[in-house]
Amino acid sequence: MNYILIIIFVVVSIVLTSLIIILWRKPKIKAVLDIENYELKDITLEDIDRMEDGSGFEMYLYRLLIELGYSGVYKTIGSRDFGADVVFTDPDGVRNVIQAKRYAVENPVGISAVQEVFSCMRYYKAKKAIVIATTRFTDSCETLAGINYVKLIDRTDLSNIIEAFRSGDTFTARKIVEAEPRRILESWSETNSTTMHEVCKDFNAEKYVKKVMSK
């Protein structure tokens, strides 16, 4: 009888020890997915990749901008954000609108992100627009952003911001956030130039219209 009890005790001890080890080794990202009361400096870019959806990334950026010392920081509501997920005011007193894109690494962000964040600037009375992504941007997205002076923060930039923040170097993190966007037009006066940019024509459409109008 004592022999059986000893075996049961050993088995129960092994099971409990295994459960404790499993729970102890659970990744900290679970705290991000289940609750919002997590330590911001514990979060890495890989943790963000494992978030369930984009709302967690938006909340992370919202908290990050506050921690970096920006003023006028707030997160918009999801159903009527008009294209901005987070808004903040930079040291020059300029309001910035941000659209956050938490995409898979192999899935680049397209031009719709630039279109949406740029179009909401007047609604929020902002003078600068930023798209922050966990991946890269398509060439067309880069071009449209450069023409409209929209700042793009890709995976590499985001990683540098996160690592600088985690190491306590808020100056470097803010410097990346506040850096001027890539500008394709040398000056906004070019928009008033009489020289028109080449249009990528849909020749099939032209052919169809000519055919219809010739009847």
C-alpha cells in the first residue's frame, strides 16, 4: 500500500513540476494579447509580430509616444478614425496623424495607407502625416508618399525606434520619429509648374471610347 502511495506522489509531483515549468516559460507577449497592463520596455518587434490584430499595435504606439514625452497624444476610436489611428503633437507644436499597419513581414504596405492618412489631415487639423508599418512599403507607396510629403516608417526604422527606447535612448527614438520625410518634389512650387507629369494611359480604354464615339 505504501508503495502505491509513493508512486502516486511521484507522478503527481512530476505533473505539477511540468505545469510550473510550462507556465513559467510562457512568452511575455501573452500579456499584450490578454491585458494592456504590460511593461512597454519588455516589448520587442517580434512580440508585435505575434499580436492578434492591429489594435494591439495601435495601443503600443499610443503608449510609446506618451513614454517618449510627446504632448497631445491620443488614440482614435476604430470605427470613425477617418484614416488616423494615433495623433500627437511634436516639439514644434505641429500636430501629426499616424496610421499604423501591422502586416506580416512578407506583405508590403500599399498606396492606400498614404491615401487614407493624407486625406484625414484636414479633419484633424494636422500638418504632418506618418505611416508606421511592421513591414516594408511598395514602390508605388513610396512614390505617392514622397510626392505628398508623407513620412514612412518601415520595419527597419521601427526596430531602431523600439531598440533605442528599450535602451533608454529616447533622444534617438524621437529623432527617427521627427525626421523629415523623403521628398520627391524639390519644392512645393513645382506643383504650380505648367509642365505636366506623364500620365500612364489606359490604351484599351482609349481604344474602346474611340470605337463607341465613332458609331
